[in-house]
Amino acid sequence: MPESKIDEAYLEEVSGLRNEGDFIKCFDWVIVGFQTNPFKKIEKKAITDIIEVTRENKISLFLKDSIYKAYPELPIMKEFPERR
């Protein structure tokens, strides 16, 4: 497996979502997975932050299988948004 790299700017953006007020509420679905080509791993803290932010704002969350291969202890999140 290639060496994993974490995009620090991305992590700062994810961590800052809580402070963006209504911006996050414009999403009804978030899908999270590792970038595959070239491979980039997302830090576990960023994923748990995304889980918390989506729960707080009642946003559907789908974690791709690549997340569970790296972090099998995370809760299974394979939600779909409600049809409008």
C-alpha cells in the first residue's frame, strides 16, 4: 500500500465546520471515503468530527468501505437522504 498522506488544509476545514453556522445545513448528504489515486488517508479525528457534525445537524452520512478497512471500530454509517 502506498504511504498515506493527510491533507492538513482539508482537516482544518473539516474541524472548522462547527463554527460555520448555517453553512453546514445546506447539505442533506455527506459521503466520506479515502482518495484512491493517489491514495490519501483521512485522519480518524476528522472522520469522528464529520460524524459528530452530521449527527448534530441531522445530515445523512455514508462512510465508504475504505474507511472501515482502516478504522473498523467506527460505527457503520451507510445512510441515504430522505426523498423529497
